[in-house]
Amino acid sequence: MRSVIKRVILLTAILVVIVPLLARGFTMAFARSRIYTAPEATPHHRVAIVFGAGVRGNQPSAVLYDRVVSAVALYRAGVVDKLLMSGDKRFANYNEPAVMRQTALRLGVLDDDIALDYAGHSTYDTCFRARTIFGLRDAVLVTQAYHLDRAIFTCSALGVAAVGYPADRRPYAAMSWFQLREFGATLKAFWDLFISRPLPALGEPLPNRLSRGGLLHFPLS
């Protein structure tokens, strides 16, 4: 009986501790050589994908604001030509992409150089839709470092060759929680990519929306 209990405890420890550590370590190793910490060192790509985060009304959270500011830094440096703002718009009074767009406009980005994806409900959804809806084959991903490894791995696994630019511009009050949560989020990423393969909200493919000649804004759901 005791040996059975020990085996159960050992198996539980493996599942709860070791597997998440291995998954997180794998994504970190995968992304390490693909992360650039200065705009001038980042290789040119046509599009930067900016991942959504929390908003209050029409104001971005500190995390989201820094993501937009970092993407604008790449845009100003000529590293990217277009910004794809992907986030959540599940409710009438909650619209991450719209807030991201307004923030980017205030920072001097041309409206023609911004595209909005309103169905970026998760990292998986954003990367999936970037490939299937917007026709992207490569991109610079902009998000905080704690999330960047998983984002690069997810987009790459879904057919978008990705490099990353970290958006950390200040200390964040909930950073310890973000980092802890990332272990579970990384496990879910592996599950989604290789086992469940969920189908996000889709629509008509629109690869020309991110063409060099300009792009139009459109609501996606």
C-alpha cells in the first residue's frame, strides 16, 4: 500500500512540477536566438504582431501600453512597415484592438499602417489567424519577455516564422503571477498545438490587408 502511495505521489510530482518545467525550458531554448532587445539589432520584417492585454474603457493597461510603445519603436526605426494589433473584443465595452490603435495613432503611426484583429482571444488564436486570415509567413512579435518565448514557439509551430522584441519598459506589479501562470499557459500551448488543435474564429482570408501598398481596417469576429 505504501509503495502504491509513493508511486502516486511521484507521478503527481512529475506531472505538476517536472513536465511544466520541461515545457517551459523547451520554449525558452527554442526562442533564445530569436529574441532581439534593441530595434537596430532586430531584422526587418514587413509586419509586427502586437498581442493584446487588459484595458479599462479606452485606456490601455501598463502592460498593453508598453507593447504598443515597443512596436512603435520598431516602426519608427524602420524595422517593420505595418502593425497588426490582435486582441480581445468579446464585449461591447471591451475592445483591446481599438485601444491599441488609438494609442499607436497618438504615438505617430499612420492609420494606413495599422490593421486590427478583433478575434485574438489567445496567443494561439492570434498566431493561427495571422497565418490563415492575414497570410503572414513571418513577423516580429511584440510582448513582454515572460510571454515572448511561448508566443514565438506558438507562431512558429503554426507556420509564422517569428522573431521577438520584448516590451518590458518598467516593473509590473503582477509580474510574479504572470511568470508563474506562464508554466500552465505553456503546457496548454503544447496541448493546443499538438493534441487538441482547436479551430479559432475564422473568416474570409484577407492576405492583401497587410500588403505594402496599404491596408484597410475591418471588424473580425
